[in-house]
Amino acid sequence: MGRHNREGKGADQQGYEYQLNYQPDWLRWIKVTRTLDSGRQSTKTLFRNPTSSRREEPSEKVRTRIVSPGQGLDMEVAVLDPAGCVHRVQVTCMIPTGDGGLEEVIYTLEDSVPAP
């Protein structure tokens, strides 16, 4: 049985602030990918788990919540993984822009917290 979720925070390449809720024995990092005005794609590490190794095995169900009030984003990803084989999850969101359009933003959650 995994430990209770922890709180974290971060900021992306556009300066948007995020609050995060994550399982410390599963989530290693979250990256955010978006297309810049120049047309280039930019990926930035939004959050890195400060835990150097897991204290317990992750539970069969892991949840990660990502909230960015400035973008009107509030999502939770839940993965049921009894075999412990899920290594990476990508979620693509269409975020409203100030000019009435939509911007594609990709959040990548990765599990690589090493065993003690």
C-alpha cells in the first residue's frame, strides 16, 4: 500500500503557476510541452520529485492532480496498474488562449523513482 499523496508546485515556460498533488513512491517528474510563438516546441520540467528513492511500493492505483488557476486547468490522472508496468503517461489538453483560440499543451508524467 502506497503512502498518502504529497503537494508540490512548479511553473512552466509561459510563467503559469501550478499546484500538484502526487504519489511520492510513483511520480518521478512532470514535464510540460507546448509550442512557442516561434513555432518551436519547448519542453520544460514542471516538477521533480524531491524523494531520491521510494520508501514503499506504489499502490495499484496512482493519482496525480495538476491545477493551474491562471489557465483554468484542474485535472487528475488516475492509473490502475496492478502489475506495476506503467512507466509514462501523457495527457494532451486544449487550453483556451486569450485571443479565443486553443493551445495544445502536453503533460508527461513519468515513474522512475528507484527502489531503496
